[in-house]
Amino acid sequence: MSLDFLYLSEPDMIAAGVTDMARCIEVMEEALILTRKGDFRMAGPTAMSHGAMIGFPAAPEFPNMPADGPDRRFMAMPAYIGGRFGATGAKWYGSNIENREKGLPRSIHLVILNDTQTGAPLAVMSGNLVSAYRTGAIPGIAVKHLARKDARVFGIVGPGVIGRMVTEATFAHRPGIERIVAKGVDDADVQRYADYIRPRFPQVKSIESAQSIEQVAHESDIMTVTATTDASGPAGFPYIDRSWIKPGALLLFPAAARLDDDFITSGDARLVVDSMRLYEAWADEYGDNAYQRIGIPGTRWCELVASRALAHDRVEEIADVATGGAPSRQSEEEIVLYSAGGMPVEDVAWGTEVYRTALDRGIGVKLNLWESPSLA
């Protein structure tokens, strides 16, 4: 039996709609609702593992083995997502921050989709845009349901690639944003961000370079932290003091950030996550080092729940908000903190959506695996 699969290059993926952020947000919401219901599988004995990662020693004893370094790893992230997707696949990537010196992205991704019944490959696709857009879209679900309708100022700390994606997701549901306050490494970092945002969102009247995280927090109706951090742990994570946060603000955390424990436990802010089971799986994997290793605030909230400093029901899931099981914004003054860890089910769901669009539009190159298998 002949077996073919579809190859989709990055231009093919764009033609098939991978950069449609509004649609990606809707698909990600659907995926998180299915995950909340339990209609999914990921790796590991709990079916909840983020994936399997290869790291490297600081001082390899073998000549061809790479040394450890910032973002130096390979990772496989397999998942099955049910519902109308009924899809199985994996994101596979290699990452090295030194890639930037070669004009390459820090991480280079492939997404592979398989027939859920036979295991046969359906598609091999360029994965960088799948990964970036789904990462931005997960905070976009919180913007849809939890941001103030009259939000006018967006703030960002770390205006890199993921920061751009979260910005796009924010505008998909709050197009009335008129002003952006950005804290980058320097003014040139903010200018690169502005050069990307201005042509896409001409309604923005100003994009300003902030002098501090405090300034960003003071002024933002919606704020995100997407800065790259090093191995120094929580001491090096971007810090936000409770007193800096504007009443009614929504804070989006798809990357490392630090907030005071007494602020988290005080009840002064509503705590929402993409999936609490993800943070519990990280806790099982990394133990007491989960927040140190991952940095995303939900890992710290999970530690506080485990130590009984924070009641379990204080942490809500966005799928419950999306389905009406939990309320949306409850007042104009309510502060909401949203932690987004990201899961392989999201890559598979968005990859499947784009793949099916490509099939409908005749996009991509069909490749033959075999005319008949030699070892059937």
C-alpha cells in the first residue's frame, strides 16, 4: 500500500493561515476546554508531561558532545487532542541562544502529525510559527474573557518574538488599545518591536520606551512579561510589586516573573491558569525546583497550594471561565493574574487546523514514504 504525507514549508504554513491570530485564539480555547474535560493525552505516566528533553553537561568529557549553555537543548513534545481534532503528533525542536549570532531563531521547530489509528505520518511542517502563535494565543484567551472592555494601554516587559505574539493576541480582542509602554533591553530593542507592531496596528498612537518595570505596571490596563531569563532563578526574574499594579489590570505571564507570596495569598488578585494539572506535573518532575527551573508564576502558585499557604480553589482555570463554569471579569477594579505554561496539545491542535486548511486549499508538497513497505 502506497503511503504519502504532506510537507508544509513556512511559506506554505502562512498561506494556510498559521498567522491568523484571531482564529488561533479560538482553536486554543477549544483545545484547553478539551484538556480540562480530559479528552487528551500527553507523555509520561500521568499523560501530562510537557515532553522529553535532552540537555548537556557543563563540561562534556567527549569531544563531539556540546557543552551546556543558555537554551541549549533538544526536546520532543508529543500529544493527542480529542474532540473534532482526534489528532496525534509532536513538536520537535533544537534550541541554542547562540543561533542568533548566525541569523537563526533561538529554537527551530518541526511539527509532525500522524494518523491516530495507524500511526502513519500525515504531515511534516515548519513549526516555528505554529509554536509562536499558539504561545501568544493562550494569553489571548484571558484577554478575551478577563480584560476590561475599555482597556487603552498595553504594557510589555521583554518585547521579543513572544512579546509580539502576545501583543497580536491582545489586539485581536481589545482593538481599542491606543498606547503601548514597553520595557526592553534598550531603546533599540523597543524600536524593533515598534517597527513590527506599527504597520499591523495603525490605531496605536504611541509606543514608548519605559525606564522600568514599575513604570509599565503603573500605566498598563493589560500587561505581559515575556522577557528571556538566565539560570539565576527567581532573583533574576522580572519583579512586579503589588503597589505598582493599576486597578482593574490583567497581567499575562507566559514567561518567568516574580510576585511576592503575600500578594498571591492575600486575595488581592484573582489567579487564573491555563491548566493546573500542567503545574502539578512540573512539580512532580522537578520537585521543589519547579519554580526555579520554569519560572512561570503558576509553578509558584502550585507550590503555595502544596504547602497549604494558598487554597486550591483560589487558582481557577481559563477553560472554566470560557465555558461559564467560572465568572468572567467581576468588577472594573478586579486585578487578574494569568499564568500560561503552554502544552503540546496546543501545538498539535493548531498544527492540525492549519494542516486541514492546507489540504482544503491544495497547499503543500505531497511526499511518498513508500509505494509498498519492505517490512510489512
